[in-house]
Amino acid sequence: MNTEWGVILGLTHHCLAYLILSLHSALEAIDPSYLRAASVLGATPAQTFRRVTLPLSLPGVFSGCLLVFAIASSAFMIPLLFSGRAIPVLTVYAYELNATLLNWPLGAAAGIVLLILSGLSIFVFSSYVARLRTRLAMP
């Protein structure tokens, strides 16, 4: 408790289910005939995973990463419970400014900064994924 690792572990525990759900739906969408074709053509299970399963599941991985980032970047209760005020987190700071100190102008400014940083991060990640999709010729 009251350490960065506690906050990271708490956020991981909270967000892992969302990533697993996104990844599960992507893996369920893969046609089993692709896996059978890879094994018929002589691919080992490791090669099948690396060359067939992983590229076909990348859209689910990317969407899961975006979902987890959005949830983790807006979480304020988990960092507050696991670190108190020992570790500075922007969401906890914005919450304290609005709810505890009633400094609404500064709290709104902190919220806008958080919104802009999150939006820019999501935009950069989405453009990277779009470039990667065109390079890999993914649907």
C-alpha cells in the first residue's frame, strides 16, 4: 500500500477483465479453418500462433488496449484507495479539487488537461494502429 506498485497492481486487477473480454471476442471471430490449414501445411503450434492467430487477433488487442487506457486514465478511486495522497495522480488531484476543496475553476482546468492528454494519447495510438493495419493489409 501507498506505493506505485500498489496502484499499478490495483489498476491492472480492475482493467484486466476488459482486456480479456475484448481479446476473447477477437479470438472467437477467427475461423478455425485457418488454424487447420496452417497445421495441414506443416506449421507447428507456435508458428500457427505467431503467423495466423496473432495477426488475426490484433484488432481485438488494439481495441482492448484503448479500452483499458480509457478506463485507467479516468480512474480516481483506485489510486486514491491504494496510495492515498502519497502518489500524485491527475485524476485524484482533479477529484480533490472539485469534491474536497471546492475549487471548481482549478478542478475544471485539471479535468480539461486530463481530457486533452487522454484524447491526444488515444489519437496517437489510433493513428499508429491505422498505419500498422495498412502496412499489414488487415481488414
